[in-house]
Amino acid sequence: MYASPEAIAVQPCAVCKLQVPTAVLRFRQNIGMVVMRKTATMSGHLCRRCSRAYFSNFTLSTLLLGWWGYISLFVTPFDVISNVWQFMKSQKLPDPSETSAYAMLPPDHRVPIIGPSTKFKLVYGVVVYGAIFLFVYTTLHGS
Ligand SMILES: [Zn+2]
């Protein structure tokens, strides 16, 4: 269920580059666009702080925008389950408050996330959920 102690290594995190305890993790994101899919993957040695950021960003995007497509409908549950599994592995890593190396980061430092921009996700989300709302509304109140 959790990463074995041997799986935790002190080496540079693939994202923040700090020399902190890391585990080899892989987070996936799927955005279904009916006939196309937009995917992103972050894999490698990740620290607890960066893995938490990738888990929340990728999993939330996949849960909200992942379902819309024939392939995506089947890929999305697997990606979400996989991300939860990877996140559980990351919880074996020491908390950032216990790791002094994080003090080297500026207080307002944010984990840079690869993949589709937040703006893209927001616009796409508004379009998709707006279309669903309109469909449901016109179905219920149609003439
Ligand atoms: Zn990191």
C-alpha cells in the first residue's frame, strides 16, 4: 500500500530540484474532448510537497474534465485510481515542515505544474458544464 522504506531516496526532486526525500511517482491527467484527448504525465523522483501539488491539480482536472470522450470515459477512472495510489505512496515521505531544505524556497513559491494551463481548464470547464446545463435545462423546460 505504501512505498517501502527502500523506495524513499534523498535526491533532487524532479520538480523543485531540492535535495529532499523523494519517491518515484507518476501522476496522470486526462482531459476528454469528445474526439480528442489532452493528456499530461509527471513522473520521476518527486518530493511530498510537489507530489501533493501534482496530485491535487491533475486529479481534480481529470475528475472534472476527464470524462468527455469515448476513450476518456474508460481512461479517467484508471487515471484517478492511479493518482490516488501514487498519492498514498507519497504520504510515506516526511512532511515538508520536517525538512529544512524547503526553507530555501521563497515563502510564496508555488509548484510549477506542466500540462494544460489553468486558464485552458477553466475555459474548457465552463464550456462543457455550460453546454450540459443548457442541454438539461432545455430538455426539462423544452416546448
Ligand atoms: Zn519537489
